[in-house]
Amino acid sequence: MEFTMRLLVGIFAAACFQLCQAKTVTYDFNLTWVMANPDGLHERQVLGVNGQWPLPIIEVEKGDRLVVNMHNGLGDKTSSIHWHGLYQNGTNNMDGPSMVTQCPVLPGYSYTYNFTVEQTGTYWYHCHVDACYPDGQRQALVVRDKDAYFADEIDGDITLTMSDWYHNMTESLAHSFLSPTNPDGDEPIPNSFLFNDAVNTSIPVKPGKTYMLRLVNIGAFVGQYFYIEGHSFRIVEIDGVYTEPKEAEVLYIAVAQRYSILVTAKSTTHKNFPIVTVADAELLDSIPDTLKLNQTNWLQYNASAPHPQAVLNITSSTQLDPFDDLGLYAYDQMELLPEPEITITVNVAMQEASNGEGYAYLNNISYTKPKVPTLYSVLSSGSLATNPTVYGNDTNPYVLGHNRIVEIVLNNNDTGAHPFHLHGHNFQLLDRFPPYGPHFFDYADTDYRVTYNPNNHTAFPKVPARRDTFVVPPQGYLVIRFVADNPGVWFFHCHIDWHLMQGLGMLLIEAPLQIQERVSIPQQQYDLCKAAGIPTEGNAAGNTEDYLDLRGQNLQVPI
Ligand SMILES: *[C@@H]1O[C@H](CO)[C@@H](O)[C@H](O)[C@H]1NC(C)=O
Ligand SMILES: *[C@@H]1O[C@H](CO)[C@@H](O)[C@H](O)[C@H]1NC(C)=O
Ligand SMILES: *[C@@H]1O[C@H](CO)[C@@H](O)[C@H](O)[C@H]1NC(C)=O
Ligand SMILES: *[C@@H]1O[C@H](CO)[C@@H](O)[C@H](O)[C@H]1NC(C)=O
Ligand SMILES: *[C@@H]1O[C@H](CO)[C@@H](O)[C@H](O)[C@H]1NC(C)=O
Ligand SMILES: *[C@@H]1O[C@H](CO)[C@@H](O)[C@H](O)[C@H]1NC(C)=O
Ligand SMILES: *[C@@H]1O[C@H](CO)[C@@H](O)[C@H](O)[C@H]1NC(C)=O
Ligand SMILES: *[C@@H]1O[C@H](CO)[C@@H](O)[C@H](O)[C@H]1NC(C)=O
Ligand SMILES: *[C@@H]1O[C@H](CO)[C@@H](O)[C@H](O)[C@H]1NC(C)=O
Ligand SMILES: *[C@@H]1O[C@H](CO)[C@@H](O)[C@H](O)[C@H]1NC(C)=O
Ligand SMILES: *[C@@H]1O[C@H](CO)[C@@H](O)[C@H](O)[C@H]1NC(C)=O
Ligand SMILES: *[C@@H]1O[C@H](CO)[C@@H](O)[C@H](O)[C@H]1NC(C)=O
Ligand SMILES: [Cu+2]
């Protein structure tokens, strides 16, 4: 009897802990231009919030409701916010990508993002309209977790961002990038690299203490190698998914990826140790003399001791040997999903179109925005919502049945690496070729490429790592799997912002009939479209009479 009572009290306490603790965290974000000079080399206009830049790191706890009232006070630019890595389960209209799940927010208009956070770990948020977030509208978002399996071990929790940085406005760079004067699609070369939106940053630590460092690449283009002189560390989280701890010395953090590591400080107070980031020079088509590829910041044990520059005993970033994320295991032991019910095989290619501009293609389609945000096409098309024709030819739509097991095979026909991101999910990492390590760039400078052969591949891990952004090697491939258990329209795209502008993306329209049951759009969000002259009903061509008649749809520039 007493035991039963205690059990009941226990159950009640556990339930209350979940319900009673959950709170609403509200931010009012007035987007405004502000001046900043984060690298000390050039002052420029940046996209700030309430007159401030860098943007605030958003902190919530699991179960919290996050409300962000975004007002566009920029005057001359549209905006939106994507909550990178958060599932938006039931709230697809809060996901943020313009013309996918909402209209772009015009200057003078507002959009209220309002959703619950049911995950834990390290995320980030950024603008998701064209040519926007490299101007500064991006920052980390942290979901704290007192119950993390390593929580008892850590004495401090520190968020560290890294990013490429341009001195020019993104729109001006985009204008010369997507132009007949640049048929090869050479990406703009950054002017510098930032660490916590600054340079020469010191991170104070106390001897003997253990810190969780949340590393987030909030850049638009360049991956970063990361290590700390004289220290190894344990990886415990990637992209919001706890991993079995793995000792590592060097990481490669592609744009949009997150790694949380545990670092135990030495028992010294005499020295400071360089935190070293080395830009992935393989991504850069040219390297100006003025560009500092490697950066030194410090794990600071003693503010009055010297802060030495890193001593790099390498001549190229390719000599660094980062930990292979395929070698991590999900801490929750979720096993390899069974054989897929839907397999999507896509080919990545970059090439010059007939107008002389360089575009990017998945199976020869360069993602081209529809006339109606795709989510609104789902909501207005009734039973035709399951027919991909509705969503247009060049949005590259795939309709996924509810709860189906989906496999995506990405064969890279390009000589560059690409970090691919899926909205609304994380996915299991099954295979990648070539693996991280000395052979990763083997096919970068050859005419030869390796495509995935389902009958001859490396054995898949039993308990795969999961994450939401995964790098496909030059002229190699990757294979991922997930369950379509989150009804919504989800973008799958390269996270190099320049490549997204070139069309390197496609749409997964997951369980459209369930979307119709679960998602409702507040009037404020429809009004916004009206102001922008964007229809909120109809197929990709804006046709509300015949959803299978796509005449007038937006089409890509002919190849
Ligand atoms: C950062 O440190 C370097 C090397 O000491 C120095 O040249 C540069 O001026 C510093 N920049 C800033 C903004 O402090
Ligand atoms: C946003 O900031 C701008 C510039 O400071 C100001 O003019 C405007 O009134 C603000 N709007 C809101 C809704 O706070
Ligand atoms: C956020 O959504 C919840 C649940 O739908 C609703 O109760 C609440 O009023 C909303 N808050 C705002 C500020 O819109
Ligand atoms: C970038 O800014 C510099 C200096 O203002 C200018 O000379 C250059 O043309 C700009 N480049 C682009 C692509 O906008
Ligand atoms: C590190 O930066 C310096 C100065 O930019 C450069 O000389 C050196 O080659 C760089 N090393 C690597 C590995 O990029
Ligand atoms: C910090 O460094 C300074 C300069 O090297 C040294 O004089 C001092 O003793 C150090 N402090 C501690 C607490 O080790
Ligand atoms: C650089 O030096 C470290 C420590 O001395 C060594 O472990 C590493 O192998 C060296 N790297 C290269 C590329 O020589
Ligand atoms: C793949 O790349 C080769 C060599 O660049 C090119 O000839 C071929 O057309 C490409 N194939 C596709 C499907 O993009
Ligand atoms: C893409 O186009 C190339 C050349 O026109 C063709 O050979 C190839 O089969 C196409 N690939 C797909 C997946 O449609
Ligand atoms: C769109 O795709 C359909 C079916 O694949 C095809 O019949 C049609 O010709 C395409 N339309 C255009 C304009 O490319
Ligand atoms: C399987 O793939 C490996 C590695 O690419 C290759 O060496 C081997 O020849 C392939 N075997 C068959 C039967 O195709
Ligand atoms: C979304 O919520 C449903 C329950 O409503 C759950 O079954 C599913 O696993 C969730 N999906 C994700 C990706 O969280
Ligand atoms: Cu890319």
C-alpha cells in the first residue's frame, strides 16, 4: 500500500516536473540594421535585433514554448527565421523558409513564431530568405538539459560560434555571383573568419574543471577544422543528438553543424592554450594574401599570462585528420532502421545554364520557387495534395507517405564537398564515400567519381549516428535514412548559402493529408502574403481551378 502510494506520488511528481516546469519564453525581435566591425578590419552594416549585434543566444529548456515576435524594421529587405534542427512537429508554418512554409516578411510587417521545443541540445536560428543570413541574422539556440547523461560531470556550459565573414553586403555579392560574368559559379571569398562573432577571443576556464563546449558553425560557406592545443576532448552531441562519448583531437565542422565536446582543463594557471580553427581551403577557388585561414583564440587559464599564436605544423588544411562522424553512435541506442519503403536517389551537379550563369542541380532540376508557398498549396489542394504534380516541376517535390521509412542516396557529381541539411528531422548516417580522413579529397581533382552501389557498400552501422547536416565528399556519395513521422513540407538542401541561391535543394512533402489535419495558419501570416502580392491558395502556378494545370509556373533557366 505504502509502496503504491509512493509510486503514485512519484509518477505525479514526474508528470508535474514536465508540465509544471514548462514555461513560455518570449522574445521581441525588431530587425534593424546596425553598424559593426567584428574582425577589426572593416566597419559595415549588419542585420541586428533591437539595435544590437551579435544577436542574442536563445536559451530554453525542453518542453518550453518559444514565442518570437519578429518585426521587420529593416526598411529595405525581407526576412524570416528558421529554427535549425527543431522539428516543428505540428507547427510546419513556424519552420521559416520563405516560399516553402511562409511568405517572406516585408519591411514594416511582423510574424509571430510560436512553438514548443521538445528536443534538447545545440541548435541555431537564421534568416531563410535569399541572400540574408550572411549579413548577420544568425545565432546559436541552446536547449539546456539537466538530465543529459553527462550533466553531473560538467562545471560549465559554453557556447562557441564560428563563421565566415564578408565585408560586402550579401545581396551585392549575390548579384555578381549569379551572373554571366561568373559561369563557373565561383563562390565569393570571405574576408575573414569569426569566433563568437569576434577575433582574438579568450574563453576563461578554471584549472581541473570540465566544460561542455557547444561548437556551432553559423557561417554561410566555409567548414572549419577545430582543435585545442595540448587538449583532447570527448564528443557527446552532434546536431542535438547525444552520442556515446568518443575521444577526439580534431573536428571538421561544416556550416550548420554542431558538436558538443567535454574538455577537462589542465591543473595549470601559467599558460593559455590556442583554440585553433583552420578554414577548409579546399572550398575556396582563390586565396587572397589578405585572408587569414587559420585563427587563434584561447582557452584562458591566466589573463595576465601570454596569449601565444598557434603553431601550425601543416602546410594545408587537408593534412588535418578530423574525427569521422560516421564512427559515432547515438546514445539512445536507436538501431539501424529497416529496409526503406521509399528510396530517393539524387545526383548533385553544378553547371552553366543557357543564360551563361552557373546553377546547381539535383537530378537536373535547379530548385525554383513556386508562386504559392508549398505548404499553402498542400492546405488548399484537398485530396490532390498527394499528387506531386501540384507542387510544380522545378521545386523538385517528393511526396512521402506517413510513417514510411525513407532512404536518400546522394551521388555527388561535383568536385566540391556539400553539407546537406534536412528540415523537420534528423537522419541516420548509413554510409559515405570517401570517408573523412586522408582519402576524403581523393576524387576532388579527378575525372573519376564513385556512385553508390546498393549491392556493394560498406556495412551500415548497427546503431548509426544521427544528425541534421551531413557532408557529401567531392565526387563521392552519402546515404541516410529516416522515418516520415513528421507531417510537413521540409526543405532538403545544401547549406552553403551560395549553392542554395543556385538552386541546390528539393522539397519533401511529408504526409500531406495529415498536414491538412494538423497545421493551421494564423490570419497574420496570410495577411503578410496579401501585402507581398503572393497568393495563399492554388498549385505552384497559383491556379485554384485546376490543381493539375501548371501553366504559368516558375521554371528554371533552361540548361
Ligand atoms: C587580433 O590579433 C592579431 C594578432 O595579434 C592582431 O594583429 C589583430 O590586430 C587583432 N585584432 C583585433 C580586432 O583585436
Ligand atoms: C524597430 O526599430 C526601428 C529603428 O529603431 C524603429 O523605428 C521602429 O519603431 C521599431 N519598431 C518596433 C515595432 O519596435
Ligand atoms: C502561442 O500558441 C499557443 C497555442 O496555440 C496559444 O495559446 C498562444 O496564445 C500563442 N501565443 C501567441 C503570442 O501567439
Ligand atoms: C565589395 O566592396 C568593395 C569595396 O567597397 C568593392 O570594391 C567591390 O566591388 C564589392 N564587391 C562586390 C561583389 O560587391
Ligand atoms: C595559417 O595562416 C597563415 C597566415 O595566413 C598562413 O601562412 C599559413 O599557411 C596558414 N596555415 C594553414 C594550415 O592554413
Ligand atoms: C599568471 O601569469 C602571470 C604572468 O605569467 C604570473 O606572474 C602569475 O603568477 C600567474 N598566476 C597564477 C595564479 O598562476
Ligand atoms: C603536428 O604536431 C603534432 C604534435 O607535435 C603531431 O601530433 C602531429 O602529427 C603533427 N601534424 C603533422 C601534420 O605533422
Ligand atoms: C557529371 O559530370 C560529368 C563531368 O563533369 C558531366 O559530363 C556529366 O554530364 C554530369 N552528369 C550529370 C548527370 O550531371
Ligand atoms: C540529366 O541530364 C543528363 C544529360 O542531359 C542525362 O544524361 C541524365 O540522364 C539526366 N539525369 C537525370 C537523373 O534526370
Ligand atoms: C513538367 O513535368 C511533367 C511531368 O514530368 C512534364 O510532362 C512537363 O512537360 C513538365 N513541364 C515543363 C514545363 O517542363
Ligand atoms: C565493391 O566495391 C569495392 C570498393 O569500391 C571495390 O573494390 C570492389 O571491386 C567492388 N566489388 C564488386 C563485386 O563490385
Ligand atoms: C511527431 O509527433 C508524433 C506524435 O504526434 C510522433 O509520433 C512523431 O514521432 C513525431 N515526430 C518527430 C520527428 O518528432
Ligand atoms: Cu553546396
